[in-house]
Amino acid sequence: MPSTEKLDTHRKALTVNLDASTFGSFAEIGAGQEVALSLDYLYAYLLESNFLVPIRVPEKTTRVASA
């Protein structure tokens, strides 16, 4: 029978983290977010420091075959 006690956020997180069937799932999601955030900070720093120049992508041109 499920417990009817009201769990706080810390207890809910602990319950999920101790569940062997979901072990590691949330850590992988969090790690991906941390890497993306670190890359954003690095990109902003390099732009401000003039170490990195934004690349202008040329517009697509269409070639017309000569007759």
C-alpha cells in the first residue's frame, strides 16, 4: 500500500535517486545542461575578448547552366 505521507522536495528527490530502475537518468540530463551552459559562457567570453569572430555564412547562389 502506498504511503500517504506528504513528501517534501528533498525526500522526493532522494526516493527517485535511490530507485535502482532509474539510476543515472537524471544525472545524464543534468550533465548535458551543464555542458551546454559552459559552452555558452565560453562562446560569450571569446566573442567579448575578440578571440572569436562571428562567421558570416554566404547566401546560397544558384548556378545557371550555360546553353
